[in-house]
Amino acid sequence: MLALDDHWTWDFWFAADGPDIHLFFLKAPRALGDPDLRHRNARIGHAVSQDLRTWTVLPDALGPGSAGAWDDLATWTGSVLRVEGGWWMYYTGICNGDDGLRQRIGRAYSTDLTTWAKDDAFILEADPAYFEQLDLSVWPDLCWRDPCVFADPDGGYAMLVTARVPDGPPDGRGVVALLRSENLTDWSPIGPITDPGDFGHLEVPQVVHLQGRYYLLFCAYAAANSADRLTRIGPSTGTHYYVGDTPTGPFKPLSDHLFAADAAASLYAGKIVDDPLTGRPAFIAFHHNAPAGQFIGNLSDPIPLAVLPNGELRLDVPGRQVGDSRLQTKARYVDGL
């Protein structure tokens, strides 16, 4: 697994270039002491592997911008898309000017996945015609983050973003939103592709395809579960999934079974990637909490996946039944690789 002695690591995304699998991840110094401080001190690290188990750490990909920039406080989660001649990384940023409360999306370009140049002319913000704006009486920040960008099989490009709708109970306004573009620069909001109600916010979306279904992975903390969901399912922290007929949704829950989520917050922000050693899709997440509750902050090794006949997905962990309701699974990605 990827574990850094002097930094916590958490959210991550992949890009494959031949046999090399590039990993981009959020990192912050363990010297901060309090892991809750990591979010305002985050930058984007970089590592590479050919087996998803042994990693070579490379120089950081991106960090905060210069004073006064839209991302001068911290750089957060994103995704990488291959284009002719190079790669675009779309990522989240926060700034000191609004005390990190307003999230925006930017991008950077690379020809080799190692050296990145920010496109300072590109800043994508939440459209008030579709999405909730900053209102501290309703929610503690403006949720507009974690862009997942991919080529849409129906043409053009799609971006999935975590956002909030402006109406309804505040603890259930979280959605994954869809934007479309023909040129990767001009993006038009389409609206939510998940129904509000269960979460105050959803994080780190990814779309994967398996056996004729598209699965939308996302994660949420127990504190972001709505009162309605807590009554129906109980508290859990981790990765969940919804199901749809196309990579751009709409997506609905297949059941109330948990995927890679539990009350202990064991794993978080999981992604699907093909395991080079098995040739099968696998699940990777970051280790969130130890059994005693302390934050860990490192990357897991690949966990095999299994698919039940009804389409439910489970983590196929040795020593546990595939039908164990504490664990579930997924396969086949659209973004990243």
C-alpha cells in the first residue's frame, strides 16, 4: 500500500499510461497533529506503480496557487483525462479570500503526467440557477467539488460534480450533478443525476460499467447522512453506489445494502481499477480509521470484487461470505484509466 511517514494521504484518482498507473492523491503533513486540519493544508501528490501495490513517489503534481489566486489555500480532489497530445487534470480549489468556504473547479495541463501547468483562465463555479449557494445558516460551505470528467459514449464530454440543490431539507440536499461540454472548456450544467434526500453531500464520484449496468460510486460521512436515511439504515461512513442505464444517469439505489461503508469509518473514497496481477477489477480506498478510532491516512492494496446475481456488488474478502452486508463490490471504470 501507499503509506507516507510524514504525510497523511486520502482522496485519490488514477491515470494509466502504458503499463504505468499514475496515482494522484491528496496529502498533508502529519506534523499538523490534528487530521481535521489536513483539508485546509492539502496539495496533490503523485506516485506511479505497475502493480497497484508497490509505489514510487514522484514530485507533487499541484499545490496551492499564489496569493490572491482562486486556489491559494488548498487543492482538492479531481480526475485526469487523456486528450490528443497530453492530459487535462480537473481539480477542486479553495482560497483564503473567502476563508475556504466556497469551492471552485479548475484545471491543469501536462504532456507527461509529471509536470503540470495550471490554466488560470479556467474557473468553473456552481450555477445559482441549479445549485445551492453559500449560506452558513443552511450548510457550512458551498459544495462544488471532486470533478469526474470522461468522454461520453454518446458524444462530447461529461463532468460529474458533487453539489447541493437549493430546496428541501438541508440535511438531504446533496446530489451528484452533470455538466456537458463539446470542447472541455465551455461547460453547461444539466442538473442533478441523483435524487436528493439521503445525504447532505456526496463526495468523490466515479462511474464504472459492469454486466450491462453503470454504477455511480460516491462516499459520505455518517454526519452527512440525512435524518431520514439514519432512521432507515443507521449511521455509516464509506463508499456507496447507485445504478443507471447510461454513464450519465440518472442513477438510483439498487438496495439499502451497504457497500464499503460501516459505522467505524474503516475505508473511504473508494475507486475501481483493474488489478494488473489478476486481470480483474478491484476496489481501492484509503484507510480512514483504525479500530480504536484514530485517523490512519494511507492507501489500501487492491481488494477483489464480486457481483451477486441480482447486481449487488460486494468486496470479495477472504474469510468473509460474499453476501456479508458489511461489504459490497464493483467493477469496470469509465474515468481515469
